[in-house]
Amino acid sequence: MIDKSVAKRYAQALFGAAEKAGRADPVLRDLESVEKLIERDSSLLRFLSSPQELDERKEALVEKLFGDRADPLIVRLFLLLLRKGRILHLRDVIAAYRALLEEERGIVAARVVSAVALSDEENRRLRDELRRISEKEIRIEAVVDPKIIGGLVVMMEGRIYDRSVRHELERLREELFAVRVH
């Protein structure tokens, strides 16, 4: 089990350095590119975390893959995580960095679950409505889950707004069972 507080400390250090250098947003974009790369193919993270591989080979690969493409702060983060044996914390560091940047910018993440992918227009209208409710900027994390049948489930700022067909059917079922029949 990975301790999230470790990842948060690395993210705070990275965020501080990126802010000081005026590169907080570009660093996030690079981190998100790395995150997508790892999601598509986990072999990179497996290689970097493998105890069978020499540290020199791991560091050389990081330099080769990211040296000219990513912000130098990210390369230094990778190398530090490798040297400390904490490269498996990378995804959590990225998530914690994103949270720090969004908090600094007044942005709220809203996880939106729908039965089918929402169109750009539906996303825009939903973002506008959530912005009105929260009075903050919104970043939508869209998730498709056909099990909700229809409607939406929105998780934002510790609250759940469940307007799914599945939830409404369950609520109706409970009401029907609660009715006394003579």
C-alpha cells in the first residue's frame, strides 16, 4: 500500500519549484502526458520499479525518454523518485500536484458518471451549471458506466448528486415496498 502523504510531499516540493520558476501549468501538462503514457503502457513503470534492473539503466532511460521532451523539473522528479525507491508513487504525485495547482487556481474537480459519453455541448452546459452551484471553475472528469442506465452521477467537493435512472428506480422500489397493502 502506497502512503499518499509521501506523494503529497513530493508534489508540494515540485509545485513550489514550478511556481517559483513560473512553470506550474506546463509542468502539469507534462505530468499529464506522462500519466497518459503510463495508462496506455505500464511497462515503463514496471521497468523503472524493477529491482532486477540497474539504477544506471533506469536513469539513462528517463534521460533518453524525457530529457529533451519534458520540463527539467519533471526529469529531476523522476530521478529523485528512482534514487529514493519511490517511483511507484508517481501516479499519486501527479494526482497530488494536480490537486495543488487546482486549489491554487480555484478549480474544482467534478467526477461525472454517465451511461454514455456526453457531447461537448452537454459537457459545456453541465460545467456551466456546476460552476453556478459551486461558484468555482470546474474540471470535469468524465466516466462512462452503462450500469447507471441513464442520467448522471456527479461527485464534487465531497458531495454526490445522483440523478441516475438506476438510483431513481431503486428509490421507487423502496417506496413501493414501503406502501402497506390492505
